[in-house]
Amino acid sequence: QEIGDGRLFRADVPTNAAGKAPSGEMMWLSRWSLDILSGYAGYTYGIPVIFHEDANNLGQKYIVLLTKTIERLAWERKLPVLSAGAVTLILTHEELDMPGIERVAEVPNFSNLRFFLYRNARAAARVTFVADARRAATDAEALALLSDPSFAPQQQVILSTDEPVVAQASPQRPAADANIQILEHSVNAWRAHVTTAQNGYLVFAEPFYPGWEATVDGQPAPQLRANLAFTAIPLSAGEHVVTRRYAPKRFYEGAVISLGFIALTLALTRKRFGIVK
């Protein structure tokens, strides 16, 4: 299935799973894990995943919090959280019958369980413009709002900030409309021409993480923590060029220190061996 710019969410494999492989060789366990995309197996096929186990304890803390929270939520409360994370495909052994969820395939596998692939039509894009915003005073409040079945991340955003919001939630306001023309997109950079008739927020389903810098029309722009774990940039009505780049200060500080050590080493080497021009 085409995942587009979305992600895959792989629900936990239940403990009652029992293998039905042709033989007892360990290779069948690995094959089964790949077939049902267990753990990090999605990356084997180049599939972007989110809300999976943090095997190396390096995950962004709010993503880790959401991952642990999702495990204990009912599906009607999981879905808005997954949608905020741009989850367009869901793989699970559970049979789901919910608005916006379409079963697209059953996944053959060597076990006593059936696994199903679903398409999530309620998912926000990796970058979405919204005009309705709510402010959460605490992480607990943000989590409660995010997991509310009525939350729609395609049109709304929950901000964890003390700054005044530039757009207020209103049931009477029509859905936000913006034209986003991507000019550059890579692992550490994103740039686009954005046109909108409303004030609002450009919401990135990307972790809120130090080292990212943002500009709007060449001027530094604030980045706000949005939907508990993600990122939003305030945007006024009009035409703008918006840029996000990963430029951690430690990288540049480390580069300067490394260059300094190289220069010092060269100078000492020249002195030691009497190298002169």
C-alpha cells in the first residue's frame, strides 16, 4: 500500500501469539517478525514508523510518553493521537470498525492470529495549516485534549505555550485553507511557499526537538510545542516563505573545536620535525 507522506503505526503483538511455522528453525521467527512488521521491521522496507518501542533510550521524551500512553488507550482515544502523528496506516491483530478507518488488507503470517492493515483517513499530513488552536496549561491537559475522540488534527492544534494564540478555536469558523508549495525537503531541511487567507499555524508532525531553526520570510520565527510532542510555527494571513533547518549549536561548536585541534596538531608536527616553508 502507498503510504504517501504518512507513517505506519504497528500495534503491539499480543502475548498469546503462537507460531505455526513449517519447522522449528529460528529463521521462521525472523521471517514472521518481518511479515507482521514487528518492532523496527518497518524500517527494513523503508517504511516510516512512529510510536514504536524506544530500544536505545534516545527517543524524544514526549514521543516516548505518547507511545506509552497509546498502549493503554481504547482505540477511539488512540486514533486522534495517531492522526496527530501523521499515521496513515495501522497494522494490528484487532478488528477495527470506526469512522475514518478502512480495512485494506489481511496480512498472511505464520501464527494463530490474523493481522489487518487499515488506512486512516483522519490523519493529518506531515505538514498541515490549521486556524483553530487551543492552549494547554500542562502536559496532562494537552494529553487529555489530544486523546479526546472529538480532536481533529487536520483542523486543530493544541499548543503548550504561554504565548497568546493567534487563532482561537471556534465551531463557527470554516476549515482553514492554505496552499503549501514545497520548495525543499530533506532529512534536515524543509522550505515552502505558503499562502493563506487566515492567521493560523503551520503544524509539523515532527518531534519538537532542540537544534531546529525556523524563519518566515527570512526572519527568525518561534517554534511552539504542539499536540504535546510536535512542532508549530505561527503564521499570519498572506504569502510567506517558511524554512526549517536542523542546525544544532553543538555541531558547530564541535566543528570549531575539531578544527582547532587539527590546527594545533599540524603546528606541533611542523615544530617537532622542523618543517618550515
